[in-house]
Amino acid sequence: MIMIALMAALADGVTTYLILRRGGRELNPLLRVAIRRLGLVQGLIVTKFFTFIATAATIGTMGGALFLAIILVYGLVIANNLRQLRPRT
């Protein structure tokens, strides 16, 4: 389960990076602040690291249902990011 959380955080971070490099806008207000204060790469690394730690912590403390819900939300975010990255015709 830790690997799933890590892969989700990485996929979210990479797709977010690609969108922002193309001129996209970050919708997460906490990530926007981190990027403004730390820069794009450092802001993404810091926020995704802490998000990963929080997600991984749910495995041992909150059980599988909460972990599954978090991963499903990650899936929706990643799917939306991938949709944003598709070339426009």
C-alpha cells in the first residue's frame, strides 16, 4: 500500500508540474502558496512529500477504507491532470 501512495503522489506531482510549466493554474490554495514561496519544483516536492506522509500514516492508523478514499481522490486528480495535458485540437 505504501508503494501505491508513493506512485499516486509522484504521478500527481509530475502531471501538476507539466501543467504548470505549460502555463496552467494551480487550483489548490495551499500548493499555490508553497509554489509562490518556494518555487515550482521545491513547492511541489515539499507539499507532495507531506501529502505522501499523511497518506501513508492512514494505513496504520485509520485503516484501509480511508486509505482507499484518499487514493480514489488522487486518481480523480491525476485523471483531470492527464485530461489537461492532452493536446487541444
